[in-house]
Amino acid sequence: MSQILDFRNVDLFYDHVHALRDVSLSVNEGETVALIGANGAGKSSILRAITGLRKIRKGEIFYAGQRIDGKDPADLVKSGIAMVPEGRRVFPYMSVKDNLLMGAFTRTDKADIARTLESVLTRFPRLKERYTQAAGTMSGGEQQMMVIGRALMAKPRLLLLDEPSLGIAPKLVQDIARSIVAINRDEKVSVLLVEQNSRMALRISQRAYALTTGSVALSGNSAELLADDRVRALYLGGE
Ligand code: ATP
């Protein structure tokens, strides 16, 4: 099995805050991998390191066999890494259509972009209904679908999702979870999913890493982690 992402022995700081300590993790081609852990554990920092938004102090990051730490974020998008940021960063006054097209900013083949747009609208019919409306008028769940659609417009090989269920109505969380499974299956895209909703993340992933204060505390097969007493106590609210 080839690795799409290999994150090796990474340390990351914010001034004197030591946010990641010798973190290693990988995503195999075609896999969905979950990153779980409490607020401040370092989950978003891992995504910032992968996307080049924050420089690492130590370690190495490989994407599709190429060293990528230190590279320009826009070049990384071009090479197939797309990120869905936390908090649904939509452009509220722009239409759904224009928000989606922003996701294709590194692509030039208009016909191919049109095909991707069509497939995103087929996947999320709500976006087709709201196509010309200002994105800010949609519900939280719809906006989340739109930002996932926007990331797909980049035609990624690796999709990074930062807390897609945060602040979403419980009923819609299931829809989002189903969409992530379908995207992983249909689009041949590998997924790294950051979630505080550990139960959902473990259910839809094949493997997972649990972080505690900047270090990987546990990792393994998601189904096994779901049944693990330590995981239940620490990450699933003791249920
Ligand atoms: P959350 O779910 O709250 O986003 P997280 O697991 O994603 O949590 P990170 O955002 O990666 O955690 O933060 C890891 C640590 O780094 C925390 O202690 C946090 O306070 C700190 N940190 C994050 N961003 C900054 C920053 N810009 N400046 C200083 N410290 C930061």
C-alpha cells in the first residue's frame, strides 16, 4: 500500500508554545484517517503544517513520495492537497457558484473545471438549488457542504477536513459523514479528518490517531479504537 502522506517526527511551535512534539502519522492511498483529541491537542496544527501555513521546527513531511515541508501553500494546492478549514470560511456575499469556482483557482482547463462543477452539484443538490444565492444566506450545514464542494473543485488527491461537524445540527452531521464516505469512495481521494466528534470520526475512518497535548497518545484501526476502554474513557465521554 503506498502512502499519500507521511508525516515524520514533526515538532511545531508558536513562539514558545510547543504545539506538536515528535508527531508521526501517515495516510495510505485511498484511506480515510481520523485525528481525534481535545481542544488544543494540536489537530489543526497538523493540518497547518501539511498545507504549509505554518513552518515546522523539526521533522519531515512527504506527500506522494515528495518532500513538501517548506513549500508554498498554493503549490501544494496545485499538487492535489485541498483543505476544508474549520468554521466554514465562506465568502458570504458571493454566490454559491462563485464560492465553488474559487476552489478551482489553481486550474486552467475550463472544460475540466465545468465537469468538476457539475459533479459537485450532482453530489450536493442543495447547492444547485441555491446556485445564484449569496452563500451567507445558507444554513450552517449547507455552508459546510459548500466548502467541501469548494475543496473538491481543486480535484484533490488528499482532502484535509478540519472539524466539519462543528456547530452543525446533529441531523446534518450524519449527512456530512455520509458525504465524506461517498467522496472517499467515488473520487479516489484520500481523507485526513480532524474531528472533536470522535465517535463519528472513528465510525467513518479506517484508522485513527488520538492526540493529547501535542503528541500521539494512541493510534490504530478505528473499529478497534471505538471498542477500546481507554479511548472510551478519554475521547468518547466515557460511554
Ligand atoms: P482546536 O480544536 O481548538 O482547534 P486543536 O487540537 O486543533 O484544537 P491547535 O489549534 O493545533 O489545537 O493548537 C495546539 C496548541 O497550539 C494549543 O495549545 C494552542 O493554544 C496553540 N496555538 C494554536 N495556534 C496558536 C497561535 N496562532 N499562537 C499561539 N499558540 C497557538
